[in-house]
Amino acid sequence: MMAALERYQQQWEELVDPWFDREYWLKVNAELDELRKLVAALPELSADLMEVIMRHAQLLRSLVKPSAPQVKAAEMAALRRKHAVAIDGLRGKCLRLVAASY
């Protein structure tokens, strides 16, 4: 789960920076699908993954929404922070579950 989350976050950052690149888009979607499959075995992480998916969708919407460059930059920065917080929250909960199992 941790490795899949790391790969997803890395692919996401690569997607957002050169927007829009089909290869990165496919990689990000593959990583998100992998996270969904892994969370199916760990239902206690479902709400946290839903937060990541929600932030993911908000960022995608912002990327394609027409707006002034300064407005878009500020909005993207805020949404990227929220997305990173959601990923960190999922990562932290995953680490706590792993630690508790030992």
C-alpha cells in the first residue's frame, strides 16, 4: 500500500507539471486504480482514499477550467496542498495500521 501511494503521488506530480501528457495521465490513473484495489483489502482506509480521490478530481477540474493565469496559479497551489495533505493522511494511517500489526 505504501509503495503504491508513493508511486501515485510521484506520477501525479509529473502529470500536473507538464499538463497535459497522455502518458502521465495513464500512469496516474493506473496508480489510482492500484490504490483502490489495495484499499479493498483494508476497508479502514476507504474514507482516507476517498479524500485523495476527491482532491484528485478537484485538481483535474481546476486544470481544465478556464481562468486567469494568476487565479489559476493560486487555486492550483491551494488544491495541490490539500491533495498533498490527503495523501499524507492516508500514508500516516497506513503506517499506523502497519505498526499496530507488529
